[in-house]
Amino acid sequence: MTAAFVWFAVAVPLGKHTLWGHLLAIFSTPQAKDLADGTREQAHKVAERMREEMHPPDMAQPRPPAPVPPSAPPPAHPPAHKTPTKKSPRP
């Protein structure tokens, strides 16, 4: 299907040009180039505005890392762990 359309676009004359020739003629006019330039310019403005909204200038600057609090000294005596013992039944 796609191959048939491509063949039609480049091989079958439609008046003085093929479909491809007409498209090239249309899109190479100064008006089409102006439209493309204006669209590109507006797209860049919108993209920049979105970047600014997503990353405000104050957030864009890297912040210095937060100071690391000094670690507490290890306890002098580790807590004693009592292991539960199984009580034997009394006779």
C-alpha cells in the first residue's frame, strides 16, 4: 500500500508536476518558509517557558550540600542482650 502511494506520488503526472513536484513547489515558497520559521521560533519560546516553569531559576542553581552533623560517639558499654531461655517444667 505504501509502495503504491510512493510510486503514485513520484511517477504519475498531475498537470505539470507529479504530486511530489507539487509538494516541493508549495513548500519551497517564501510564504511556506516564513511559516516554518515562525512556527520554529514560537516552539522555542514555548519550550523555554516550559523549562522555566518546570525548573525555576532558584532551583536551577546547584545548592551546596547540607552540612553533615557529627556522628555521636559509640556508647561506652554496648547494651547487654538477653537471650530468652526456655524454662524447663518443674517436676
